[in-house]
Amino acid sequence: MSPLFQRITEKIIDWATRERNIERKFLVAGAICITAAVGKGLAISVATKIFGHEVTLSALPSISGVLQWMLVGVGVLLMGCGAILGTVRYFHHRSDNDRRRILVIEQRGLRDTTDTPLIDAIPTALLGRKESILIDIRERIKDGEVTHPEKALERVAGLPMELERRRSGMAATDISTVYGGLSPVPFTFLAGLLLDDESKIVVMDWDRNSSHWRTLDGEDDGASFFIRGFDQIPVGSKDVAVAISVSYRVDVDSVQKAAPGATVIELDLTSRSTDSHWAEEKQQRLAQEFLNAAIRIADLGATTIHLFIAAPNSVVFRLGRIYDKRNLPHILVYQYQRGRDIEHPWAVDMPVQDLLQPRIRYTSAQ
């Protein structure tokens, strides 16, 4: 099935199964009553032959004049009620939209989505005027490599202040937040960490197969991380590397080169795929398993976690949101760059515990 045909089919299904509002039901019922009344004067008979026998078909039975006027009256009353309710709903909806805001956060970096911006794909269930908050670092990326990580970091680190500015003077109940992006792993994790206090965020991701933004509406396959390596952590170890494999397998050798001396813990999704992350429940479960592993590492006395992730953007963002920056160890999230001697050349040192601002940390071989 082509992506265009799939999208058209989805739109038709949504339209056919949409909930009808009460004023529409009043209007339809009124129209039926009036049609039935007027139909009295339109009664016709059609004579035809079927297998040699003459058959007469009558369209509508005749009704009395009193009943006809009663039907007209009921129909007019129903349509009038529908029109009044529709008008009230329209002005209420317009007032509600004027008051409410949808803040749409889009991170751009790994792919040009200017022809399909996230703001144009917001679910219709969200009400309010849409405002785009664009974090665009594409000019800092050349041939898939981040050329100036410090400059790109400044864009992401300013996200909380930009949100605060947009929310100034507004009630929290009047604001909805939507997030989506295609950005390098460290900056995506950082965005999630900075937004960890947000009570509710609608997360969307880019569907590479159909080339459009999509909500996390898939079915949960029940898969969980296979965790290994905890029994290898030496007593008193301060540095632990965590390799999370969701879409691809993180190469343990490259992890050890970037974080020499750190014991490697693997959170491996055995059913790895670039298209197995569309269930909200599954992402919540994987994020909780990551949090449990981080807590366990902290309990063993480690002070720094070196994090290496191969996962879709929405999963990385969720891992950042769930990380407890007040109680868990310092964490560095590494950028992967294929073809280098050190394939993880730098990391973002996240603003955790006493570190107030994120910073770029280059590996020792740089």
C-alpha cells in the first residue's frame, strides 16, 4: 500500500467513525421529518413486468393533512434546535481556541522536514492556537556530523526559557505541549531531561516508511530489555557505561574505547527494529526498566553513568524525561559517528545534581 493511499484510507476511516455531535443529530432528524411530510404529495406508482407478471410499486403511503403539518412542525423545531446548538458550539469553540495554546516543540537536525513540519500534524483532539518552537541545528551538521556541538548545545539549552516566555500569564490548564524531532541523541536526551517537570506532553515521531509525523498509537508487543553486565561491576567502581540497543545494537568495543575503564551494562531489546517503538505502553515500560537500572547502578556506588543509545527519537526523549536529575549519578550521553577511530567523539554532560548547565565533553582521544 502506498503512503498516499494509506493516509487517504486513514482519513476516510476517521471521518466515517467520527463522533456525531448532538446538533447534527437534531438537524438530520428534522430533515427526515420534513421529508416524510412533503413526501405525501410525491407519492408515485410504477408498474412493471417481472417474469411476465405485472407488479405495481408505490413509493410512499398517503398521510393525513394534520399528521403532515405535525411532522413539518416537529421537523422545523428540531432543525431550529440544531441550528441554535450549532451556533452556541461554534462560538464556544472559537472562544476556547482563542484562550488555549498548543506549544509545538520540534527538533530538527538529522533530516530536513521543512516540507512536513510537525505543527501541521497535530492531532485534532488538541484544541487551541498552535505555536511552533523550532530548535533547528541543521546548519551545525555537515554530512551527518555535528561540526560545532557547543553552538548546537546553546539552542537546546535555551528551551526552558523559551517555554517560560510563551507561557507567561497563561493558566497551565490552557496549555498543551507536543514534542517531536529528528535530532542527534545527546540533544534529544537533553530536551527530555529539561522537560522532565512537564506533567503531560504528547510525543510524536517521524515514520520513515510513510514519511509523515505519527502519534504513538501502535500495539504493544510486550517486549522488554534483556539486561546483562551487572555481575561484572567491581566493588567501588565509580564509572559505569550503559549501552541501550532499541533500533540497532550498540557496539560494546566502541563503548569501551570512548569510556575506558568503565564496566559496560547492556539493555538490549532482542526484537530490535527501527519500526517497533510505536506503542506508548511499550515505551513507558522500557523507560521504567532504564530508570530501574540507573537506580541499581547508583545503589552500587557509581558516581558517573556513560550512556550510549541506539534508538528512535521518541524513545531517547522519553529516557531523558524519566531520568531523575536530582538523585541519580552524573550522566554523559554520547554522540555516535560512524567511521572514526573513536566512534563516540563527544558527549553532553547533562545538568544533573550540582551541574547547572549542560556542557560538551570530548573523549580523551580527541
